[in-house]
Amino acid sequence: MKIKLNYKRIVLCSATGFLTASAFPKLNLFFLVWISFIPMIFVLIKTGLKSSFFYSFFSGFVFNMLGLYWLVPILYFNTSSYIQSIVASCVLWIYLALYWGIWGLCLNLLISKNILKNIFYSNILLAFFASCVWILLEYLRTYLLTGFPWMLIGYSQFEFTEIIQIAEFTGVYGVSFLVVFCNLCLYFWISRKKENLKCNNLYLFTVLLLIIVLSIFGLTRANKFRASGNQEFTAVVVQPNVNQYEKWNLDYISSVLLNLKKYAFEISKIRADLVVWPETVFVGSINKDEYLYNNVKQITNIAGGFNIVGSFYTDEKNRHFNVVLAFENGNYIAMHKKNHLVVFGEFIPFKISNFFGFLSQMSDLTKGEDTEVFSNNKMSIGSTICSENFLPNISRRFALFGAKVFTNHTNDAWFFDTAAPYQHFMMNVFRAVENRKPVIVSANSGISGIIEASGVIVGKTLSSKEVLLIGKFFQNDFKTFYTKYGDLFVGLCAISLLGLALLRLGLIVSGEV
């Protein structure tokens, strides 16, 4: 494939990648994403099919390279090789950029091939179908090849509380759809100003009307779910900031347990209803290591209340699981085994060798299948472990099985103080809104926090700090549209595109096109 490079177009596509990445943590310039696609769209509209794939792919590569820059230092720490770290990072950046390239190709196809010709043609309709394509690609990325939905466009709006309320019906994908649709409308408004001014302003009015109406709706909806529930509880979130690369040392484990016991004594003075501990904070197989198990019982008994702790579990077949366990006043209640494992972090796919020369300590884990809701007759809790909060359907299942509040237990010490812990934390905001359940997040080194069912963050810690976060939350048994019907919005996008394809095919067969 021969493509003649145009450096002006390269600059415009680079601008799209840079502006879109800037909308995410740590910069959090979330408003930029509402216009960030416009430079790239200018390029895609005026190029051929092959070039449109390349230029949109290039934008996606810049976006993912800037947003996921933290892969390089993390991999370097494990490999001590910049070459291996950069190569491995580039493989992921390229893979994620392919979705952008496919979208650019589809957008160009919709326009250059006059797909909408003789089918109620309008640029608004074109923007609608192009946005549907984007949503299907995001959904595919969420679940394909174990899934990596990191930095979906909608996630950038986690602080735009009013606009994200639509996630109660559409999931995060509805917010992504809105952002892409508005970018396309604004492109048509800018690019066609010299044509029919009255008609041209329709695009701007459409964008303004959507944002204003949805913001008013969102404000009303968010206020309804602020401090909404049948009873108020006190939660303590433990962020111990355990050194990720020393906690596996047997000599260090004793000092970790001693420090956790110190936290337990502090918590006992608070008389908390719920105590949330990070993922794998208790290192070792809890059912095989009697010393560890006795320490967990003692620590949770001292802390008092309902404790959810992270550790490992080994079953009778010698399979290892990443788990969270519920204890009340030192007594074991139940366990949840992690359903979604991190590829190359917790398991090696297809039994392939470890090409990049490093394995994490959790590389031989087995995937769990349960949806265990922890209950003590006062609270009903659905607990996700680390990457389980990536996948909306896992939290949704917990809500369907009776969870009235969510907890998320993670160990983001792998990421140091990069943007990654912030990017991970923001996904919890959408799990809260989608299911209208408060989410209490405990991260070993941060970011920990307490999120209302409205999506408002009422408490949040700094990264790489030892801290106890104390806050209030209300549990509720409300079932949202999203909880009941899942990703119906994505299905409607797929049906819309299928309908377009069938209608187009019918016109071709009838000879009208």
C-alpha cells in the first residue's frame, strides 16, 4: 500500500491524538475531547480510502502512545531493557490504533462511496451512522482478546457529572457516542460555513441543544441519587502503600502484617460498618498458610465490622485464584474469585512462551466464575477485583444478584505515580452511574475513593500515600435500565448499521444505485 505523506495532514492528525489524550488524567482537560476529532476529520474527508485508514491510525497511535506512556517505565522496571519495553508498548499502541484506522476507513467509505445516497441523505444522519461504527469498535475492544477498554472516549467525561448520567441507560458507550457525534456535527458546521448559513447553523444548534438538554436532565438525575438510599453506613478505606516489589519477600511480609495490624487498631476506634482493604494485600494462599489466615482473622477482628480483604486462594486441584474474602469481626463469611484476569500479568494466553522475558508473580492464576454477593443482613456488597471494573457486565451482574453497594479492590502500585492509577479509578465512576450503586475503591497505593450512586466523587486519596479514608455511603436496591437490559444501546447501534447495509443492498439490487 503506497501512501503519499502530507505533512500538514500529519500535523492535524497529531493534534487530534494530542488533544484527545489531554482530556484524560492526569491533565483532565475533558472539554477538549468535544472538538479534538475535528482536525482528523478534516483530513479523512479529503483523502482516499487507503489514506483515511493510515491517517486515522496515526491519530490513534499518537493518542494511545501519549495516554498509555506509562507502559514503558513499568515494563522497563521488570525487564531492565528499554528495547523490550518499547517494543512491547508499541505492539499494544498499534493494536489499539487499528480501531481508529478502521473507523477512519468506514467514515471515508460512508462519504466517498455515497453510502447514504437515495436513503434520506443528510450530514446529521451521516454523523449518526459514523458514531454507531465508533461504538461497535469500542464494544469490540472491550471484550475481544480478553478485552482492553482502557481510555474509551466516554471515560474522559468522568468529571462532567451532568452529561455522564445517560450512562444509566446507555453505559459508557452512550457518552462516547455523544462525543463523536458532536465532533462530526461541529466539523460540518465549520467546514460548510460559506454555504447555506441557515442550514449550516443547524449543526451547531444540534450540538448545543443536545448538551444543554442532557445536562439539565443529568443535573436532575444526579441530584436524585446524591445520598440516596435506605440507610447510611460508615466506610473506612485502607490504602497502605505496600511496596509492590518487596511484599513478596518472606522477611518483608511480617512487617506488612504488623503495619496492617496497626491500621486495624486505628480503625477499631472509628467503629466502621465496612472496612475495605486492597487487592492481594495479604500475600500468600489464605487457605494453605495457617499463619496468614490467623493474622487475617486477628486483624479483621481488631478492626471490627464487615471487612473485605484481598489475598490468594489455592483449591484442591492446586489452581491459584486472585480473591477477595469477607470477614465479620474476624469470622470468615464468603469469597469471590476474580473473573477477569490481566493478560501477561495474571495468565499467559494460548500457552505461549514469555517472549518479553518477564513474568509477574501472578502469571499462573485461574479465572473465577462466581458472582458472590457478600451479605451480613445489613449490607449487600458486590466486590470487583482490579481489572474486573473494566468490564461493565461484571458490575451489572453483581447488581442483578442483589448487590446494593460496590467495592473495588486493586493494586496499582505496579504503575508507580503515573497517570495509570487515575485512569483506572475513573472507570469506577461509570460503574456507579450505570447501576446507581455507590462504589468504594481501595487501591494499595492509590487512587482510592468513595463515589456516590450519582457518580460524584465524595472522597479521594492521593497516589503513593499511606492513608485511611473515612466516609459515608448509602446502599440501595434500585435497578437501572442498564442493570436490567445491559448494552441494549450498543445493540441498537448494530441494528442501525445492519439496517443501513440491507437498505443499501436493496437499492443496489433494484438498480436504483
